Amino acid sequence: MTMSSPLPSTSDRAEQARAVCLRLLTARARTRAELETQLAKRGYPDDVTAHVLDRLTQVGLIDDEDFAEQWVRSRRMHAGKGKRALAAELRNKGVDAEVISAALSGIDARAERTRAEELVRDRLRREKLGDPGDRDAENKVARRLVGMLARRGYSQTMALDVVTAELANERERRRV
């Protein structure tokens, strides 16, 4: 006669799920949806997942609004992301549309343009522009810079405008 171990109780499963969440939250802040996905991958039932996540939200360990604000601040500063890219990243992390709007509300068009100008100036310092009047070299640099801004979520119109202005400024700076 073999004895099988009893199935874990709901409270045991909840404790295990809580431990998984705490371990994940120790590494970095996460959204509720990210934690929900991780628990689902590990086979935790929906009722246990909801209970554990509700409790972690109550005690302030899960806060999607705070997560979104920190994400926006960090990704703008360190990666130079524009509003479109930031919104997409937050959507991929399961953040609610209202929360995304609130987190991005602090970025006005002027601030976004200023950040784009900084990115282009930094990159232009390392670029070879070729001889004055070498349109091919300048167009190649302009395409690269517009592409860089587009990948970071800036609109094509803004990217083209910023690159054109900054290229002219850099040409003038190097001429002097």
C-alpha cells in the first residue's frame, strides 16, 4: 500500500503564490497583470491569484499608478522614450489605459520636443557630417537620426523637424 501526499490546501497554495510574488517584487516593481501572468504560468488557480494580489495591493506592494509614473520617469530619462513608446510599453505590461493617460499627462509637447533635441544633439556630436555641401552624407545622417527618434516613439513630423534644426545648428557650430 503506497501513501500519496495530500494535495496542498488553498491556504498553502496562497502562501506559495504570495512567496512567488514577493520574490518577483524583490527584483523590481511589477504591475498586477505581470504578477497575474507569472502566477498563471505556475498553475495557481484564479481564486488564489486574485486573493493574493488583492492583499498585496491592499498593503501597497502592488500599485500600478506608482509603477507607471516611475516607469515613465525612468524610461524618459535613461532611454529617451517618447510618449507613444512609453504608452506601448505600459500597455504591454498590462497597465490600464486610464493609468497610462495619467502617467503621461505630465509630458507636454514642449518637454517631448526638448528631450528629442537633447538626444539628437548628443548623437550629432559623434557623427561625421562630411564636407559642407555634401548632401548625401548629411541626408544619411538625417535618416539615421530620424530613425533613432522614431524607434523611441517620437512622431515622424517632430523627428524630422528636430533633426533638420539640429543639423543646421551643428553645421553652424562646426563652421565657427
